[in-house]
Amino acid sequence: MRAVVQRVLEARVDVAGEVVAQMEAGLLVLLGVGTEDTSEQAQQLARKIVHLRIFEDEAGRMNRSLLDQGGTLAVVSQFTLYGDARKGRRPSFGGAAPAELARPLVEEVADAARQLGASVVMGQFQAHMQVHLVNDGPVTLWLDTDSLS
């Protein structure tokens, strides 16, 4: 799984002109699922995300997690994180999992984060979404379950 994690002051996801998710401060995660990804990786990624210490403490240091901060987590599926543009000009998405594998794993990441105590909102799977956000910092991280420990 691949995740782009952004610390945000606010975020909103629209589909066909309607708001499907909205939040104040927290983390917005764009989440891609690969063909070899597993439930164990979904659990691992959720733990990593909610415990990342990327919110400032009283001294101004990034030392607080989403759970410490009490913010919201927005999970937005994005298969294009598996786009391979090494050859030619048109990306190949062969590494992205098909919907029947990806959907349950995206939902599992969100459910696991909820079980850890996070407030979670979600985009709409397989929809053309408009994601609006105010990146705070900006703080943006790339996580890949193939390299998490």
C-alpha cells in the first residue's frame, strides 16, 4: 500500500457537486492499494498513520500524533499512486489492485484507525472526486508498506 499523508487544517471531498466527507484539522491520506497488498499491511499502515508524530507540541516540535491531537483522519482511495511512468509518457497502472481487492483494504485501513481511536471520514471509492484541502506546514509524507518496519 502507498499513502500520501498530509497534515491539514481542513479538508473536504466532493463527488458530483455534493460533499461526501468534510473535516477540520487532522490528516488527509491519499491511499493506493497494490496487487500484492494484504490485510496485515492495512492494519500496519493504520497504526503507523495514527501514531505518526507530525503535530506540533507546546515547544513547536513535531512530537504529537493524530490521536494525541484529537484530529480527524480522511481516507481517500487513489489508485494512481501505483502509476508507473518510467517508460513513455502515459503511466501504466498494472501495479494497482483491482477494485474487488482494493475496496476492502481501503475500508480496513479506515476501520483499523477507528479501532485505534481516530475519528475517520472517507472519500467515495471509484468516484471522480474533488479533494479540497489546506495543507498545514506544509507537512506531507510518503509511506509504502513495502518499506515500513
